[in-house]
Amino acid sequence: MFNGISIQGGKTVWSMADNFAQQALSFVIFAILARWLTPHEFGLLAIAHLMVQFSRLAVLDAMAMPVVRSVGTDDSLFDWLFTLCTSVSAILSGLMAMSSSLLANFFEAPDLTPVLLGMSLVILLFGLSRAHEARLLRDGNFRLLAIRSISSVSIGGVVAMYLAFQGKGALALVAQQITTTTIGLIIAVISEWKIWRPKLKWSMVLVRQHASEMGKVGSAGILNYANNSGDTALVSILLGPGATGLYNLAKRILSAAFLIVGASLSRVSISIFIKQQSDIEALGNTFKRFLNLILLLLVPIYAITTILAEPLVVIIFGEQWRSSAPLFVWMSLIYLCQAVFGLGQSLCFSTGESKLPPKLALMQLCISCGAAVLFTNWYGVTGIAIGFSAGSIIGMSMMVVAISRQLNLPLLNILTTSMPALLSGFISIIVIYILEFSGLNVINWKTLIIASIVGVVTYSLSTGFFIIGQKISKRYFH
């Protein structure tokens, strides 16, 4: 079934290992730090991280990705990219540092100022490393990217835990970010030192040559950033750092699965879509295979964490984080929809349909923000998650319809591909609910593990049953 994907098997494994290193290790470190730090302190970092992520995703990636996708590249092109990213990141870093006091006053949080000053350095470090990352991504060196992530995240986590234990509060989280990006930069430089040493080079010819594609990628990046981080921004503005910390806990847990599975597979799918862009039938089959794989891996994670959200949060992170549990169901919907949307976006960018994703992302953003502001008046921080889940569902649906038209792929065919995972996830939720209703009180690690295993086994058996049923139906009735 997955012959097309197996060609890229090695890259897929290392790409997922890269994201797994960042998310799984970060999760363990986060769980430890959550016992020592407060939601308010995590909220301070989340606010500062909004600005760092904007600089990285909407600006630096917009400059780097056209170079990565260029037909022909040489060292001089990467020298120019290094110069451009370093210069722009230095400006952005300076602006963030100079506005730190103003932003602290806006959020009525004086302790936000040192956090913003420290995180401004992270922007500069990202700029210095972006050209190196572009070369590694261009060469498909996911193995080195994974090793780099494991090393940098691990060392950064050790530094954060030591400083948190010493009572440094939010500054421990800042030190973690600075250490992680510094180690990542050092490893990237050392790995490429023998084949490429960046030089300062400026070229207006290259700026004009790549300006159009940078604009397209940048527009999509801004809209995707707004869709991915707009909820956190609204929480921080409307409800302050404390609520932002609670919101960010749920988001961090559930985004980990999305980044490990959804983002990794979407990234790997690009190279396959590019090779098959002249064959509509092959594109359709590859899209369905990736969609099936993404859902099969993500649905059980989100189904089980949703039904076990409250005991999971209290057991792992502590009583102070209990209020984040109601957010899980809505955020699970958000990230499941984003994974499907991201796969469709990869297909669009790989087949020359780059105008579609920004339009859909803008529509999704407007719906999400409007619904979030409306529901916040009634449900507080949960209302923002409800609003963005509504926007994500609509955005994903529109993307699937667009892909269906582009590939001449019936919607029923796409729905059939999705059904085994979705139905199995629903069944696993019901079984765990019945288990709890029958007397299993999930109050400690032992009962949490038992309930999770029951959910996984139920999902696996249900999925196998539905897939076999589909094959039999296809064989005898078509």
C-alpha cells in the first residue's frame, strides 16, 4: 500500500526522529519544569515566543525556502542567504529588545522585560543558523538534523532544569532557549565546515530573482503563523500570562504529536509530490496514502489524551495545571485538522498551486478569530480553543474540497480513506469511558497506563477490522 512512500523511507524515519527529539525530549523536560515553575512564568515565555516564532516562520523561512527549492544552487547563493538572514534577524532582534519595556507595560507584567530581552538573542541565533539549515534540508540530511536536535534540546533542558531548581523562574526557560539554539548553530557550522564556510555577500539581483517566491512563502507563513499562534496571542492579550501558561500547556502536549507525525510526513511528502506532479492519478494515490498514514498515527493519540485529559494533566504536571484539561478536546480537533491542511498545502506548493493555501489560511484565520472572541465572553480561555477549532474544521474542509477538484478525486474516496482511523478513535473513547464508568478510577500512574493501553489495543483492533473490511468490500463489490 505504501510503495510510493517506502522510497523515501529513510528520510521519513529521520525526519520524524528530528521532530520526535524536539517534542518528546521537550515534553519530558517540560513535565519536570512544570513542577518547579508556575503557569504565569510559562506564560511569560509563551508571550515572548510568539515574537520569536513570527521572525522564524514568517520572515526567515520565507527567505530560505525559495533557495531550498531552487533548481540550481551553489555556495554563493547560500552565502547570500546567510547574509540576508543574519542582517534581517539582527534588525528584528534589536526591535524586540528596544520594545521590551513597552510590551511589559502593555501586558501589565514587569517581569516580562528580562524575558523579552533574553529571547531577542534567540532571533539572532536563528538568523545565523538558517542558511546552514537550508543546506542540510536541501541535501535531505535529516539524519544530521535529528542528531542536532537531540543534542541541542538535551543540553538546553539540563541548563533549564538546573536554573529552575536554583529558583531563577522564567529566566530558566529563557536560558533553555538560548542554549538550545546556540548548540544547534554550533553543530550545523561544524558539520559543514569542510564543505562550506559562509561569507558575507549581498546581491540585489538575487533579491529581485527570489522576491516573488519569498512574498508567496512569506504570505503563507504569516497566515499559517496567525492560524497556529493567533489563539495564544488572543489568550495573552485578553486574559494575561497566567491563562496563557495554562493554554500553552495543553497546546504544547497536543502540538507535539502534530509536529512529530503531521509536520514530518508533510515535509517528506513534498519531494514525492514534486516528482509526480505531472501524473494526476499518482498524486491522488500518494495524497490518500499520506492522509491515511497521518490519521492512523494521530487519531489514537488525540482520542486517548482527550478522554484522559484531567487525570493525565494532574498526574504528570501537578494540581496547579488542572484547569487546562477542558482545552484538550478542542485542541485535538485543531491539530488533527491542521495536519490534513498541511498535507494539502504541501501538495499545492509542489504542484504550482501556491496561491490557494494563503487564501484558505486567511479565511480560516478570520473565522477562528471571530468565533474565538465571541466564545471567550461565555467560556473564557476554553472559548478561544472552541473558536479556533471551528475555524480549523472549516479550513480543512475547504482544503480537502480544493484537492479533490485539483486531482479529480471524489470526496467519498477521501472520506473512505479516513474512516478506519476516525471510527476506531471514536470506539476507543467509548471503551475508555465505559472502563471508567465501570469502576476504574484513574488517579495514579498505574491506572493511567492501564486505561491508555486499553485505548491503544481497542484502536488497533478496530483499525485492523475496518481496513480488512474495506479490502474485502473492494474485492467483492467493486
